[in-house]
Amino acid sequence: MASLSGKVIFITGASRGIGKAIALRAAADGAKIVVAAKTAEPHPKLEGTIFSAAEEIEAAGGEALPLVVDVRSEEIVEGAVKQAVERFGGIDICINNASAIMLTGTLHTPMKRFDLMHQVNTRGTYLVSQKCLPHLLKADNPHILNLSPPLNMNPRWFRDHVAYTMAKYGMSMCVLGMSEEFKNKGVAVNALWPRTVIATAAIDMLGGDAMMRRARKPEIMADAAHAILTREAKGCTGNFFMDDEVLAEAGVEDFSKYAVDPSRELTPDLFLD
């Protein structure tokens, strides 16, 4: 498998969870990581800050630039991209990982939460991609990777949490549109989604220890992202990748190492029939 050595990677929501795992995997190759996330001070319920993530990235062999970024703000995102380019000379890869979630029905979703999910998930992904693209267009083998699901129009995925589904599918529609828009300009735009729930703080809050023990570790998403991002961009765009399918194609046969508790049956993730 090829290396991400020297690549400049702008990752939103990289202070913890899947975003941090992807950053650490890239750091092992010697990548330069922009840790773009909101958490600058320790959170009472959530582990990690942009600064602790940066320390781990550098300990893993990469370079890190921790930046406080709210993806809802065009001014802040523009400033972060500018700082990234000034520090590292460009941007090779944009990973839209930041996401907000609330799995509630129409009558139980406050508009404040509706707005948050759409501003972070759909608008944030569009905004960060837009600001990174001028630099990606100058890069060698540029990629955009959104952590979003395949577009599945089965009503069951809308029925119980239509606001979240709409917001998350907005990220996927960015893949659908931008991959076609930029395919002749050499920028790969793809989505990556897990087959099972992933052991993150969000899953812990949603399902507690019982769900966490039926999850896979974030490292499976990190390894899958690495496999995608090291592919030739011109021949790899517009895909809605599943983590285990990507790794199986890369030669992985034993997935038990990714299970939090190999003795437990895994819980499938949302949006997968």
C-alpha cells in the first residue's frame, strides 16, 4: 500500500474518534495534519482536544497544526485554510468528518438542533470543500473524503430521524455532485461509511456500554480511509465506499482485530439495508 508521507491533510472534527484515528494512521506515514475542530478546552464528557490530538499525531510521526474551527463559519474556515497553506505550502487532502447527530422524530427535534445538523453536516462539508478546492486543484493526487453514507431512499431511514437523515445525506450529495463536477480536473471526491457502529463518544452517549461492546474500533475506518486516499485520484471518484469492502479489496481477511469485543455480535450502522 502506498504512503501518505508529506501529504497535507485538512481534517474536520479530528480531536477525537474517527477523525483522530484517520489522522493518526496518516501520521504514521509522516503526513502533515491540520486538526480542525472546536474543542480547545477539555470537555466534561468528551475526551480530547485539538492540542492533545496534535501531540498524539506528532508522537505517531506526523506534523500537526491544531486550529479551532467551527465549520459553520465561512470566515473561520477561510482563515484555517489560509493558515494551513501558510504553514504547509498547500492542501492535498480534505476530509469532512465533523458531524452533528440527533436521532429524533419530527415532533421531537427542536429547530435549533435541526439547524445545527444541517449547518455542520451539509453546509459545513460544502463550505470546507469549497475553500480547500482551489488548493486541491494544484495538488498532486488530490482527494476529498466525506464520512457519509450511501444514498439509500428506503423510507425506513427517514421515518424515525428525518432531520438527521436529510443532513447526513447532504454530505453524500456533495460527493455525488462534486465528483462529477471535478472528475475531469483530477480531484477525487468519495464517501466512506462503516458497516457497523464504531466505538466513539457519540455511540457511547447514544447506546452506552452495551452498544460500544457491539461496535468496531475507529481504526477500521482509519485503515479504510488510508487505502482510499493512497489510490490514484483520477481513477477513483464518485464512490460510496464501505470500510470492510475497501479493506477486503486491499487484502484484509481477518476483521476480528477491529472488534471491541470479538465475542459479541456486531450492530449494523444506519442507512444500510
